Amino acid sequence: MVPHIITRRQSLACAAGLAGALALSSSAPAADDSPIGLGFSLYGMKSLPLAKALQTCREIGYDSVELPLMPGWPADPEKLGISARKELKGALEKSGLRLSALMENLALLANEKAHAANLERLKLAAYLAHELVPDKPPLIETVLGGKPAEWDSVKEKMAERLKDWAKIAEDNKVVVAIKAHVGNALHLPAGAAWLLEQVGSKFVRLAYDYSHFGLQKISLESSLDTLLPHTVFIHVKDAEGDAAKFQFLLPGEKENRYAEYFKLLTKKKYRGDVVVEVSGQIHSRPDYDPVDAAKKCYEPLAAAMKEAGVGR
């Protein structure tokens, strides 16, 4: 049985990693000249064996990956046995890729039974984080669910629930990064900043994804001004439509401001990975090719980073 909480001995072993996990740049590149790395979320590679997905990302040129943990995914910690964990750790080390984050999809406004189950999921994710990268455990990234129209009526409950998450994160020495989503209760930059203020924990920070704000006609600059000081992880993808009806796209299919984006991140002193997220709207299509998608995403972003003077 996999332990649900870090033991005292394990806590001492990973103490050095805690400082890195709590830094603003928890996914910061460790050994290159660029303050910003480029990653790919394996959320877009569900059909590939994990070792193959890692090898593919490295061959394309990515610096890091995000690992989905949701039920039904290859790295679900409730199903991932001891031998599979060892194999995954070995594959990560062999690839040379950073593990930027672990992806979850937890409904913060669920009933009490589901809330308790979410806390257990966070414990399992934390244990896996330390197991895979003991020296610098990845953060746990998640959206929160709910509907935009509910925000005013549920925000206090969300803040109280997040305090429970913060306690689990602190006890298990990981950072939880929450993400605003155009279709969720937490959908605005101001709401994300408000939640962090209410929770008041360095173990709960933000994951930033501009695609959700662009659909709401919020400018890149203003959203970065509000959120980047609290941001420890960035997703990137394109989108078209509006908050009522939208379609997510691969980066570069619509957006042409990525060089400006990377320059802004550098100017505002973000240090960490920018990770491609291929939406379920795309990777659920019958004709979806994960390797082709990863290549298509890499090309415009790598070119933009080069133009912005941040590596590649």
C-alpha cells in the first residue's frame, strides 16, 4: 500500500527540495542559461506509454513535462504500483526532462465525501511528487470546477476548502497551484488573487493560462500584472470565440504574440517553465496524433523564445 503522508524520515530526506518547491520559480530551469523553459503536458499524450511520451518530448526538444494523475490516466497514483513507479522515475531520469508539475482535476465545491476524497488524492499526489523527484518535488496543478455565475455565492466556501488543501500541502511539503478557467467559478484574475489572500498560505499558489482570460477580453498585460507575482506554473494554448462559446487550439494556430509574451515574462521576472496544454477538445478527437501535435506546438513557441532572447 502506498503511504498517504510523508513520514518523518522522508521529510528529512526531502527538506532540501522544499525550498525549491516553495520558490516562485518552482519549475525553474536548473542548468541552462535561459530563465524560461519550454514544456509539454502529457495530458496531450494519454494514448502513449509514459516512457515513449517522455522520449518523444525530449527528441522534439522540450525541456520539461507535466504528468496527469487523474483516474484513468497512466500515472493515476491509486493504480500506479511500486514497479511502475520505479520505471517511471527511471524513465524521467533517462530522458533528462524536468517534471514541472503533476496535473489533477479536483472539484473544490464537491460534497463533503468528495472533499475528503480530494484531500486523499492530494496526499497521494504529494507522495508521488517526492518519490519521483526527491530533491525538487513538482507542484500539483488543478482547476477547481463550478460555474462562473456561481462565484459570488461560493467564493467564501472555496476559500475555506482551500485552507484544507493548504494544510495537506504544508504537511506533505508540496505546492498546490490553482488555475482560473473560463468555464469555472474561479474565472477572473481578481478572483484568483482574492482566494490567495483569503487562504494566506505559501503552499497554495497560482497556475496561469492566458487563453482563459483572452476569451473574456482581458488583456495579457493586465492579467500578468495581477497574477504573475503569485504564479509558479504556466500553461499555454490558443483559443477562439468568447466566454459563452469557445474552442481551444494548439499554440500558434491563432496567436501570433508569443515573442511579446516571452519578453513580458522575462521583463516581469518569471523564472520557470511554460508548458503546452493540448485541450481535451483536441486530444479527444478520433484523428488526433499526439506526436504530431507536440511537434506543431514546439515550432512556433521555440521560434518565439528565440526571437525574445530566452533560449532555444
